[in-house]
Amino acid sequence: MPSSHLVRGAGLTGYAEIARAGGLDPHAMLRKVGLPRRCLDEPNALISMEATCRLLELSAAATAIENFGLRMAATRHISNLGPVLIVMRQESTVLGALRTMLNYNRLLNDALLTRIEQAQDLVLIREELVVNSSVPTRQSMELTVCVRVQLLKELLGPDWQPRAVCFTHRKPRDTSLHRRYLSQQLEFNSEFNGIVCNAADLQRELPAAEPVLASFARRVLDTELSARRVGGSEAVRHLVAAMLGNGRCTVDKLAQHLGVSRATLHRQLSAEGEAFSSILQSVRRDVAQRLRSDSDRPLDDVAQMLGFSSASAFAHWYRAAFGASFARSRRETDRRGVRR
């Protein structure tokens, strides 16, 4: 299993205020998940993404604030992106700005995998948090998607609305805040987390920016990015998570995407004591456990999202991997009170 992913301390902007409003001591909660007290005051400090996810889930449960992450997102501003924002502003269109931001995504949150897909008149912005399956991500995902929507509203104007906002987890009891900050069109138990936009909206032009300042910011970011390049097995794990549900997650397609031969990819993984097959199975286990505990998707849908050709193939794999059927595991999870 990969080591803990990192996110900037800015990812906790608004946490202390929401925690206190719910009757919590934010610093006591930080200690509980092993995060340093200073991360609330140092936005550029790098902290564990896994611990951050646990912090938000524990805080949501302790305060009974089901939309804890969403409330945090409402306090954000585009300026939280720092020098990345300066480089984004240099692009001529909103879509170009988004693609530039994705180039530097690892400097903001190296557990976040974002993909932009265009289909005719629509653009899908898919979000995936690549963390251990034992780490719950509902609050962090709602925070992530809401921040992305807020960013688009900053670029396109406060009246802009996405076509839909989607989450793989189940529908919360109260969606009023989701409709206020995200969209009137919400899809829960969806096949992906993210945003559906009109392609024409993202082709809107941005006002000209200061090129000299942007050039300096880009050099700073490129230097930092070069120092934090992801390793071979970690890159493969990210790509497997991205390609899992579309039937293209093969070692040949992966090698092609990375620009290396299949043999080279095999050597690189072997040098780290890894193999493509073991990484694929690890990611499948993680996604299966998350869908089991926080989604109402039926067996056929789960099978497709994990890249299986049929529900029966998935059911056979799941029983071999976990020693029980998917339905039985979901019922047992229900009884233990893991699902909410």
C-alpha cells in the first residue's frame, strides 16, 4: 500500500470554525487523527490526506453535521490556489485554465485524480480520491467537488450553473445546502464523482493576465513539481483508478498512456517489488469496499465500475477476495453501523 498522500494545510480552511460551531475543540480533533496543531495556521504545510479524510468524517459524526465538508467549501475563495491561480489566469479560456490547474494538481493534493472528458456538447470533470479503502471519503469528496464548482463560478460568474453534480455515495437526508452551493441537478449513487458542464461554457474567454508574473509563478511551480514527481508504482495506481471503469484498464493501455513499452513498465514495477496485476487487484479491493459501505449501487453497476465484463464475474472475484458475497458483506456492514 502506498504511503500517505499529501495535501496543503489550506485544505483545512474553514475547519476550525465549522468544528467550533458544532461544539468541538478543533485542536483535540487534530490530535485524535495525528495532525499537527500548526496545520490550521500554515496553509502551505503538507499534511496527510488520509488523516484529513478521517478528521472530516469524525467531525461530521461527532457534530451530526452531515454536510460538514460542504460547509467548509463554502468558506473558500479562489485565492486559496495561490501561485497556481496566477498561471491559470494566463490561459485564454476557462477550459484552458482548468487544464493548467490539473497540471499542478499534485502540489495542491496528490491524492486527488481529476480528469476532463468531452462528449459532444458536454464536459465531464471527474474527481477521484486515491486513498486506502479503510479511509472514508464522503466529506472530503463533497468538499472537493464543491470547491471545483466554486472555482468555476469565480471564472464564469456567480449565476453559472453546472448541468449536474454527481456523487457515488448515497443521498444525504437533507440536500438543501447541496442545491444551494452545487446545483439543483444532483445525482447520488452515481457512477462517478464530479461535475457535468456545458462545453460552450468552458470555452468562454478569460480576461488577459500579467504575463511576466505568470511566467515567474510557472517557474516556481515547475521546480516544486519536479521535486515531487510520483514514483512508478504510484503513477500506475493513479492511472488504474482513473481507467478502472471504462474497460481500458490493461497493462498495454497503461504502458501506452505512460509512454513506455510493456516490458519497461514491468521492469519499473518489479524494481519496486510490484506488479500490474497486484496493483489492479488492490485498487479494485479499495473501490469495492468503498462502494459497499457508502453507496446503494446495484451489483451490475458496481461490476461495471470495477471494470468487470459481467455481474457474475465480479461476484466470483468478490467472493474470492473477501470470503463472502457482495450482498452479504453489504448487509453485515449495515448491521455494524458503518453505513449511514
